[in-house]
Amino acid sequence: MVRQAVISGGVSYHHGLIQPGEILHDFEVIPLGESVSVDLNRYDLIVVPRSVDGEVLRARRYQFARFLDRGGVLIAFGELWANWFPGCRWEAECHEDILEPVIARDHPIIAGFSARDLHWHPSTERWCCHGHLSAPPGAEVLVRNQRGDAWLYVDQMTTNGLIIASSNLDPDTHTYHRSPVAGAFFAQLLAWARAEAELLAHSRQQTRPKIAGLYSGVHFQRAFYEDAEFASRFAILRVWELAATNLHDYAALWIPRESNQDVLLQQRDKLSRYLAEGGVIICFDEVNQPWLPFGSWKLRPVDLNGIRVADHPVVAHLTPEQVRWHSHGAYDAYDNADILIDDGLGEIMLFLDERSTPGKLLAGTLDPDCHAGYGTETTRPLLRAILGWVEEVSHVQARPSPAKALSNSLRR
């Protein structure tokens, strides 16, 4: 059974279309202002009607991207001016947008409808027209204006999911105002989208999960997550969306330097449960608030000349020179922590805890994510090593064997 929801912006027809007997009556309703507290990944199909607040949708763009990355189906109508979902590029009305459209190809969504049937705004210019879209590469344009701009497209290329975007065809508005053609068109579109959502739901288990990259709006965090080498590995998770997110949808949670520790402190119990349930956390923040379930960080210097690298699968192929730049403080040793990088004087720069819980905690002070975000090549070997490790452990979440004396095999 497809689980479906509509995002409501509180507009008259948003209310009208969800009433008993109306076309969206069987959809769960997500008030836009509460969407930050909703895990969209629970749904298979989401409809965003015309005239939902574009500013808020833009702020939630990573949330929708994660939903699509998990194989969800998104239907978006109207003036999509905030470009809030992947591949979206809306443009304002041109002269051709008030003329009869062109059906660009056959498709079940528009089967049985003529171009005249879909000409809903034949008024004078600058009166009530909803513009057009620049379709992303690989998208199927179903209806376009006479200049070639998309009015309706289906995009199965930009994400792992499916996007149905429609600007100057706004069946939600016209269905509410009792247009029989718009009502029939909307019903046919929804029927096709539901069938596709059911197919995609079955294939979700075959999709390799990404790492949830916690994002607090810091420049280098954004640049790291969008880096040409690393972007495909991450699903960006706004820190404000952490509370509602099911972290087990992802291979791991990456917490970069300069994250919002006020929010992390509020979510300490969630992080602890995630590790207790077998989750993986990678942390490079300066943890001066008590939100990290294990490890004690202090702001103190390390001896960079004495750096040692353990003979451990995470860092076994790295030399001390490849991790020698600086350190933002140091961690204290504790029984369940395998020391991966230290300075030879007891100051720990990277450790792995696989024993305190069924999960895995990798935490350090070297901030390779930060400097990759600023464009350096220096920290990439460490990042590649960690990402390779995450890929391996995300497929096998077994409890490790008793502690190994790795600190005795550290290489200078």
C-alpha cells in the first residue's frame, strides 16, 4: 500500500482538496510549518500543490532531496520559483505560455487529452499564467509551450526517485474550482504516480544508502558535501531536521567541525540510541559540550612531530606525513577506544570505538572535512580511507571481537 501525503500551505484549495469526497481526501496532511519535524522518508508519494510557501520549501530542499534519493515520488505544481527540488528551474511567463500548448510525447499521464484540453490560461499576457520550466537533462517533457519550454515533465534521471513537475498545468487549482477536465487529468496523473511509487518502494532495498552529512549552514560544510569527489556519497541533513530523521536510512552519520552543538546536545539521547542500535557515527567536531556519547575532548595542543598511525584497516594505508597538518584539541584514552592516530605523548587525534555499543564511533580532531571544503588536496587521503571503511562496515554490522592492543603497533 502506497503511503501518500500532501504538503499544505494553508491556502483555500489546499484545505478544499483534502475534504471528504475530494481528490486528496485519502492523503495524510503535512502542514508546511511542521514539515521540519516530519520524516518524509516514511512516505512513498508526496504532492506539493501550487502556492505553497516557496521560501519554506527552499529551506527544506535537502529534506526533499533525501526523500527522492530514497526512491520517493514527488509531484509539484505551479510557480516553482524557489527551485527547491533537484533539477528544478522555473522561469516566469513568456508570450508562448498563454498560447495553446504542444503535446510533446505520448504518456499515460496525458493519454486521452488534447492540447486544447490542456489550455487552461488563454487570457491576456501578465494576467494569470504560471510560467514554464527548464527541464533537466534526461527528463521526459510531456507538454511544452510553442517555444519549446516545458509545462509538464517527468524526471527519473536526476535522483533515485521520480519527479513530476508541472507549472502552467495546475490541476489542483482547477480541480478545486470544479473543472471536469482538470479533475480527470489530476486523477489520471495521481493513478500513474501511485503505480510508480509502488514499484519504486519495492526497489528501495536495492539502493545503496548514503552517509547523512549533518549540515549547520557553514560554508566549508556545504563545499565538502558538494565536492566533486565526495558529493555522491552524502545525503545532506540539515541540523534542524535531525530530530525527525531515521538515521538507519543512511550508512552513517557524519558530524563535521563547527556543527551546531546546541542541537546536538538536545539530540544526545537519539545519538546514543542510534549507536546502541548498530549505527555508525563519524565526528570531527570540537566537542566542548557533552553530546557525544563516548570520548572526552579537550582543547589542548598535540606534538605534530610525533604523529603515529595505527596498523588498523581504517588507516593502515596512510603514512604519518599524510595526516600531519594540525589538530583541534585532543581526546583522552579509554578502555574501549582503539587509538588510530596519536602524537606519541598520549594525545589522541583519531580513535574508533566498536565495543561500547553494537555501533561504531569514529571521532577525531584533524577536521579533514573542513579543509577539503576549503579546497585542499592534503586531507583527501584520510577522507578516502574513512569513506572506504564506512562502505565496508555499512554492509556488515557485526559486534567486534574483544579489544586489540592497537596502540602498541602505531607507526611513526
